[in-house]
Amino acid sequence: ELTAEFIKRLGIEDGSVEGPRAEVRKNMERELKSAIRNRVKSQAIEGLVKANDIDVPAALIDSEIDVLRRQAAQRFGGNEKQALELPRELFEEQAKRRVVVGLLLG
């Protein structure tokens, strides 16, 4: 149970639950708006990708695969040599999608 004493121990001098409750509500509303915006953006991008069949140059895909390999190695504490040893197939679909989206939106 939220008591005035507990609320004061959290650093809220007046001991009211209304302040923290309002703050939590505000944060939840902000997060919901952000989630909705991201979902709409993802759906719009997906629609663009499906509606536009683009032949992507292999050089662009290869370059993006290298970027993805380096990011993966960096995330998991590897070095550049290890990054280039990661199987190309792991990144091919994602790389192609990123290039297509970049061409459509760029």
C-alpha cells in the first residue's frame, strides 16, 4: 500500500500519491504515442517496399553487408577481422531491405 510515509521516503515531500501517479501516466502516454508512431512508420515502409520491386545493385548490398557485419562484431565484442569472417548469408536479406528502403526514402 502506498502510504504518505513511503511516498516521502521516495523523495516526494508532500507525501501525495497524485504527483507520482500523474508522472507515471504522462510517461505511459508518451511511450504509447511513440510506439504507435513507430508502428505506423514501419507499416508505411513495409507498404513502400512491397509496392516497389527494385533491382538493387550487388555492390550496394555487399557494402551494407560489411556495415552489418562490423556492427554485429562490435555489439558482441569482436574485431574487424572477425566481422568479415561472419557468414554473408546471415546479413543478406537485412542488407537488401536496408538498401531498398534507403533508395526509396533517400
